[in-house]
Amino acid sequence: MSTAIYSHPDCLKHEMGDWHPEAPDRLRAIEDQLILARLDGLIEQRSAPLAETAAVLRNHTPGALALVRDNLPAAGDYYPLDGDTILCHDSYQAALRAAGAAVAATDAVIAGELDNAFCAVRPPGHHATPTSPMGFCLFNNVAIAARHALEVHGLERVAIVDFDVHHGNGTADAFRHDPRVLMAGLFQHPFYPYCDPEPVSATNVNMPVPALADGETVRKLVQDYWLPAMHAHRPQMIFVSAGFDGHREDDMGGIGLVESDYAWITRQLMAVAREHARGRIVSCLEGGYALSALGRSVVAHLKALAELE
């Protein structure tokens, strides 16, 4: 498989205070584990471009973009958008790099340059609604990439898979009434952002799981709900909101997944992609706050994407 990692040093410049768990050290931890696993020389490294404003506006209102662009504080200061979503002087640049990575990866995969790609970027995106940043997220990177695939490249059907411990409410809001988009997810419930589970439908299999759910529970959910829905939808491309805060070492959540579970999920998605989508997958980092567990889980995800296991 031809797999690439998209990232950029600007994604390290966004920070929300020393106390905040969504910190630059998350990307450093991933890089350290890639080196330890000797993957840094086996998987192509690509620099994330800045997203064009038009790409962001395919998913977000002008007001949502302006909230980030027009409220940047002076260097060293902070501007809170809500209690846990905070801007620093470099946040807009970092957010454009994160969205730009997802768009560039989509272009490269659709062009056949790559089979799949992982975007090691921050800020994350799946809580950002079309109208507002929230929950550590400024722009919804996966939603922007999916819109790009549909509206620029003309794909007719895509799937978005979200295995973050938190509900991807922003992505769900963006595509709730769009039959072109299947959302297949899991999330701890009840838990932030305290959304009521949506009814299961042909384009929504976003499934709540209780605290303390383990890998066996999650694998059964994938087999019983995600895979039948994905085969019925026949996506031409799969986008992944890859949150690793469901790891049993991560006290941000309460689900008991381990690296082998993330690798197994990835292999299931690859099988669907091979059958319906020419193997095309773009994955974007969401949560994951226990640094060693995050790095190890990303390595497991990447090894599966690149078929290096």
C-alpha cells in the first residue's frame, strides 16, 4: 500500500494553555512512536498546505470562520471561544493547516498518488459544527474533506467513520440530511457533548456504548452495524475521524480499547474500501490524550493502513 502522513510544524503552534489536554505534545508523542516503530522512513511524509477559505466555507458558515479568524489575540495571550476551546495567536494558521492536510490528502488519494493517508494534525475537528467551533475543535477537518470529495471531485457517496470516545456532533450536524454521506460511529454515552443518540437509519449508524465497554463489545458493534451499512451504502471513499481517547489508558474517557482494537477496526475499513472505494481512505487525528497510548495507537492504525503488520 502507498500511505502518507500529512502534518506541518504550524500545528504545534496552536496551544490553549499549559493545563489543556489538547496540547502540542500530542503530535510530538506520535512522532516519537513513529521513530520507535521505525515507520518514519517507511511511510511518506507530506507537508500540509493551508486550506483555501473556499474549502472551509463548503462546510462552515462565514460567521464560524470569522469567529476564529477575527478573534486572534496578541502573542502570549488567549481568547476563549468557550470554556475549553481557546484561541492563541497562531490558532487560525494551525486550523487552516489541519483542514488543508485533509483536503490535500483527499486530492492525492482520489488522483491515485496514494492509496490512503493519515493527517497528524491539530486542532481536531469533529465537534466543530457548521456554525460554531466547540469542544477543542475550530474547523471540522473531516467534514471539509468530505465536502471537497463530493463537491469538487464529484463523488456520489462517501462514508465517515468516527471512533473517538466522544460523539462527533459537528460532523453529524453537517450531514444529517445528506443521503450521500453515511456516518458510522461509536461514542461513550452519556458523555460529552451529551447528545441524544440518533435513530439508526440507512445513513446513520452512530452507536452509543456504555462506559467500560471493551474491545469485544466494540468489534461486535462494528460487525453488526457498521459493516452491513457500509456495504449497503457502497461508499466511493472513506473518511475517518481517528480519535484514540477510547484507549483504556486514557482517562479522558471510559472505554477499554487497546492498540489491537484500532488495528482491527482499520483492517475492516480497508476491506470495505477495497470492495467499494478503490481502497481510498483519508484519516484525520481527533482525540487521544494519554500520550504514550496515543502514539502507540496511531502506529497500529498506520501499520494497518500501510499493510506493514
